[in-house]
Amino acid sequence: MSQVFPKSANAWSKASVLAIVFVLLGLGWVVLTIQRSDFVTTANQFVEQPVQFSHQHHAGGIGIDCRYCHTAVEVSPSAGIPPTKTCINCHSQIWSTSPYLEPVRASFRDDKPLQWVRVHDLPDFVYFNHSIHVTKGVGCETCHGRVDKMPLMMQKSSLQMEWCLNCHRDPAQFVRPLDQVTVMGYQPAIAQAELGPRLVKEYKIAGLEHMTSCSVCHR
Amino acid sequence: MANHSNNTAPEESPVILPGHDFETVTEIVAEIPLSKRFPLGWIGLLLIGLGGAGMLHMALGYLVLKGIGIWGNNVPVGWAFDIINFVWWIGIGHAGTLISAILLLFKQQWRMSISRFAEAMTIFAVACAAIFPVFHTGRPWLAAYWLFPYPNTMGLWPQFKSPLIWDVFAVSTYATVSIVFWYVGMIPDMATLRDRAMSKVKATIYGTLSLGWRGSARHWHRYEVATLILAGLSTPLVLSVHTVVSFDFAVSVIPGWHATIFPPYFVAGAIYAGFAMVLTLAIPVRRFYGMESLITMRHIDNMAKITLATGLMVGYGYAMEAFFAWYSASSHEKFMMWNRMFGPYGWSYWTLIAINVVMIQLLWSRKVRQNTTVLFVMSLLIGVGMWLERFVIIVTSLNRDFIPASWGMYYPTQWDFMTFFGTIGLFLTLFLLFLRFVPMISIFEVKMLLPQSKVKADHAH
């Protein structure tokens, strides 16, 4: 029988050995990248809400403190979504006839809470507690980003476990003085490398063993 | 090499029967993959194998839908069929590696006729074994991050202190080296098939698989070097893989598992079960395909002897387990042994003793070793016995643990049995496909046993 392969088969077969390696490596890289993409984590995407509430305007422009609305953040696991009454405190006086705010007035009239859409949704097997973070010097901004620059709320962080562990493994990178927790655009007064470890000690933040123990978050 | 064969005792039969020359060896082996014939017996067995593989498919499909609750294992017997079958299959694979690696390094010529399909058996057995740890997680698509270290989004690595992760590396290394070794060893024969193929399609397929082999002196030189390196890589695996498998148990603190005898005891058991499996496969294959002149009674006899030797080591392991239970003076160890012998699963212990200790003594007799029918039945029984050994070790150590209040019985469900017999079907299917489409005996190696090649072989080695 004559030759079944042309002469070029030599080159092709040698090239394919290399190609297989690169294709496999490339495929691995693509999978790992997609896993961390905004498409998967839903970070950096505006979420439509029943009312076009702007944190940029309220927190940034007017300068209302985060805790005026999220009252429970220092004492409970959930930061708390404000009741409609909190809105009405001001909006009975200003913009009281704006059509944009009709859902808010309706909610107040009918005594039916606004159905906000959750933006930061952790898996149900994770027990996150706002109060411990805020009272140990983790700033709102550290996780939620520059809320004062968001016309509509969006998730800024991946909320993936490696992101949580990034801080749990070394909280000194992020902690701030307690009076600076709600500040947006915070800059440490002295180098964080010096301030961080000092604050960690002062707040008595637990060591690596406890902070990375499974049952700290998965109970 | 010729010297070795001169040393053999006069009553010992030759490695291959006389009357063969280069042409007949090629013909008898290469004819099977190249022929257009699909023998009826082959088709019948393949249908049985496919039936089993289909059943495996169903069982695993239902498992993925429902979760591992469909299996019988539950506290206190948290490990059962999944790990019994895993250890059983992995153990079976060891004979192939021993034949192709250790016997190669020891220049045992008789390995040449049986190495190819023993290696195939290894690979298919490892494939069957791998199904169990992957599917016992219940969500096999997530098993990747439970088993393999890769930069995942949880920022977590597997627990490197756990023998279970050592197991992953041991078994995946084993599978990789075995496949590469098997394939490299086949390249010259694939070229033979390419050259003898009568149709363009077959020539192209076997030509691709032969990777451009021309049989030049340089090719052979590289081939010899590669084989030697791979044999060197495989040799420690014969010992290490089952050692690590035994660590799954020995590193724990369960009475009956926490024993230093486990690694050698498991390795011996693996080779014992593996050689029994090679006999189970070789005896019908050589008769069915008329290969009695290439896989001779010498092979059968040698394999039976290795089975006996390793079987005796396994028997020593059983004796030591009982001895440790007494000598440790630990009441839990003693109770475990009593429970193993006279507890609710006592029947399984005594059956395995009957097979693995009592029955194999028959192999001392040359008459038994020369009787293929008896050997075939015995090899099947050894398969059963070694399965029972893992059943005894796993279930009887767990079903009555430290607190009597938490004792419980283990009963496998239909899904356990369907998965187990399903993997046997899968193995049968893969092995039948191998027999039909791949040269089941290493053509070029067997040729080295012919008198015609002796002159050259003496110079070459």
C-alpha cells in the first residue's frame, strides 16, 4: 500500500503536540478568568430598583451619614434597610410632590414596605455579621466601594470566598480608626503598614487560626 | 538473555511453544485487529458488557439526580461500597504494572506475552476505580475542587495533611504513567498493523497511532531508553499506590484500620488480586483466540505461583491483624476482632479466610497449576475473596464503633449493586474492545523469544 500520509504530516503532528499543551493551558486560563468575571459575580452592574434612589445624591451630595438609614449596622448582623418612615422624615417636606417619589408615598399611605432588590446577596451558607466588622474598624467603603459615587446601587466586590479571605488572612491591610468607618474616600493619616497592625492589636482582632476557621463564617 | 532460558529446569515448558517464526507471530496477533470478522462470542460478550455499562449509567444518573442517599452507607458505616469497590479495582490494576515494570527490570522473558493485556487491564481497572471516589461526592462536577489543587475562587487548597488527597495524586499519577507506558509499548506494533492494513481507513488510523514509527535503529534506541525510564517510573508505583490507599485507613484511629501492617498487607493483596484477574482474563482469551502457543502453560504456571506467594503474604496479614488485636491489649481492638469473626458479618470473614488462606493452598500442587479450568474457577473465587477482604476491613470496623448506642448494620441497596456490577460491565466492554482493535500481545517483544532472534539478542544485551 502506498504512503497514507503526505510529507506535511510530520510538521502537523509535531505542531499538534505543542498546540495541545497550549490549548489546554489556555482553556484552563479561560475557565479561571470567567469564574472571576463580573458576568459571574454580578459585580459592577447597576440593579434596577422600585425607586431610583441615589446614594450619590444622599450620601455624597448631601452628606447624610450611612447610619442615619442603616441604623442597625453597629449592633446587628444586618445593616438594616430603612423603613419608608425614614424617607418620609425629609420627603414630607422636600420633593413631596415629585412623581419619582410616588412609590414611596404610596408605601407610606398603604403601610406596605417598598420591595427593594437585594444587591449584595451572599450564599445562604455564609453567616455575615455587619456589627463585628464595623465595630472592629472595617470601613463601609472597604467592601461596598465608593457608594457616594453610585447613582444606583451596585455591587463593587466579587463577594467570592477568596475576596473574604484576602482580609481575614490579614485584616491589618484594611482596618481604620473607628471614627473613620463611614467615611468615603478615606486616606490613612499615617502609613497603613504602621497603623494597621496597631489597630488590629487595639481592637483585639483574633489571630489567623480563628479568623480563617471554617466555622467563623459557615456555621 | 539466552543464558537465562538455558538455566531453566528441564521439566519446565518453554516460554513460547516451538514452531513459530517471525511471520507466524505477526500473523496470529495482527490478524485479529485487522480482520473483518466479529466473532459471535465476542459480540455476545460485548452485549453483556454494554448492558452492564448501561446499568452503570443508570445508577450514576440516578445518583446525580437524587444524591448519595440512594446508597446504603450511613452512619456509623459512612464508607462502604464506594471505597470497597475503589480499593478492589485499584488493587487489580497492580498486577499489570508489576508485570510490565518490575518483571521488565528483572528481565523476566515470560512477561512479554502477557504484558500488553495486563497493562490494558490495569488502565481499565483504574478507570473503573476512579468512578467511585468521583461519584461518592454526589456532585461529581464539583469534585474537581475537592480533589485537585487549583487556584479556585474560594482561596482554598485541599487538605494536604489528609491521606485522601495523597490518594488523588497517587492514583492520578498511576493512571498517567500506566497509560503512557502502555501506549509507548504499543507504538511498534501499531506500525506493524499500519503496514499490514488492507484498507486506507485502517492504515490511516493505525498510522496515526504509530506516530510515524519506521523501525529505524534510532527509533529502537529511543524506544528502549523510553521504556526503561517508564519502567523505572512505574516500579515505585507498584508499591506506592496501594501503600497510599492503605493510608486512607491506617492514618485514622479506627480499631482495625490503625495498623502498621497495612501498607505491605495492601500491596501484597493488590498483586494477589491482580494476578488472579490476569488469570481470569488470560485463560479464556488464549483458548478463544487460539493463543495457547504464545501464552503457554509456563505463563499460567508462573502466574499461579505469584498468586500463591502473594496470597500467603495476605494470609500473614490476616494473622498479624488478629495478633495485633490480642497483643495491643486494647479492648477496642480485641472487640473489633471478635466482632469481625463472630459478629453479624462473621460469614464474610470466614468466607474470605476459606478462599484466601485455605483454598489457595491448592496452588502448591503442580497438577492444579496445570489445570486451567480449576485455575479459572479459583481465580474468580480469589476476586470474590479480595472483595470480601475490603468489605470486612471497612464494614466490620465501622458498624460497631466505640459507643454501643451508635452501633448499626449496613445493608447495600440495589443502587450499590448496580454501580458495582455496572463497573464490571464497563471493564468487560473496554477489555473486549481492546482485544478486537489492538494487538493484545506485544508482537515485537514475543519475536525476541524466537530462536531466530537469539544470536542478535545475545549481542544486543
